Amino acid sequence: MKLTLKIWRQKNAQDKGGIVDYPIDGIEPDMSFLEMLDVLNEQLINKGEEPVAFDHDCREGICGMCSLFINGEAHGPDRGVTTCQLHMRMFKDGDTIFIEPFRAKAFPVIKDLVVDRSSFERIQHAGGFISVNTSGNTIDANTIPINKHDADKSFDAAACIGCGACVATCKNSSAMLFVAAKVSQYALLPQGQVEAVDRVLNMVHQMDHEGFGNCTNTGACEVECPKGISLENIARMNREYLSASLKG
């Protein structure tokens, strides 16, 4: 396959940045998108040019690092996959592909296609955890009966990998789907009830503090989420927040 790549290049956080064209040839349909970028970078290095910086780690659709905006879509044109799971057979010979970093005030660009998503980590630190008494009173979690429907819903919410596709897709750069998933996975389990009030209040407060926008229920986040996190989680978080506000 012969392609034209239009890639966002930005030297650092202070640089203005811009789109640079890169023609590339010899791309196999069975290559992953990141393998294609590896081929490009090898060519750039051989020519003495600066390779394109992009985030990646597991390359198995688990870590959420490979967050790219491809032809105007988070993670590209396929559904239910991350960028590392996207294959070049989704494109045609001669195609022009636009590759940009995720755009959001809370996701500042570090270099090229790499953005700072530590705002997600700070939201997690604000309440995305449970405290366990380990002073000789520990209880095996498997001995606590949990309704299967609740357990399944919690597991579905916990599937969120924090890639940020929901933020990049939302016209308001809202992180509601991410935060709702992290709140829901605990709200549905007895282990998460002890800190339920503080959790939702603290995580929503931190989300607002980071500069994410508000949710206007367009549903684009659910469509682009590689793990199919449901909008039901946002409704659940809203209920949790209302309840916590009244108790607080």
C-alpha cells in the first residue's frame, strides 16, 4: 500500500506545531497502525530526521496508551478497538490519513502525538480506590455474596482503560464517561460502599478542577469507546452524586 500521512508535529508543549506530510510505501494490509508508524519512523531515522513521537505500551488493547485521532476519529475508523488493534486493511491504497493527538484542555500536548493524561490519574487518586482494614480483620472478598447482575455491571465499568477517547470525541471535552466508569465499578459492590459519598464528590470535584467540560448527552463517547463503556454509568454517577450531595 502507498499512503500519504498528514501527521501533527510539535517539538514541545510551547511549540505552535503543525501538520507535516509524509509519503510512505510498502505498507501491508495486515500491519497494525502502530507498526505502520514504526516503519515510517525507521525511514525517518535512516534519513537523519526526527522520528514521530507517539505513546504506546502493551499493543494488546489493554493499557490505553495508544491514543491517536485518526481521520477525525478517536482510535480510527474501526469500532471496539484501540489504535494498536487497528489494522491497515481498514484503509485503501492511495489513501490520505490525518493523524493528530487527542485535543482537550486537560490533555496538553507534550510532543507530536503524545499528550499529558495525568489529569486522569489525579481523578483516580481523588477517590478511585477502596480502603481495607488489614489489622487482622481482613475478609476474603469471595465470601461476600454479590448479585450477579451487579457484579457483571461492575465488571463492565471496570473494563475502562482510561485511554481518553471519550474526552477526545466529546464536543465539550467531557470526562464524564471515564469518571462514571470509575465511580460505578465501586458503587455496585459492597466493598465500595464505605467511601461511596466521599468518592463521587471528590472525583467529580477533581474532574471539574482539571478543566474537563460538561456532558450534554450526545452519546459520542460511548460510540468511540474501545471498551464499549455504557452511558448508563453516567446516569448512575449522577444518582450517586445527588445522593452524596444530600447526605453531605
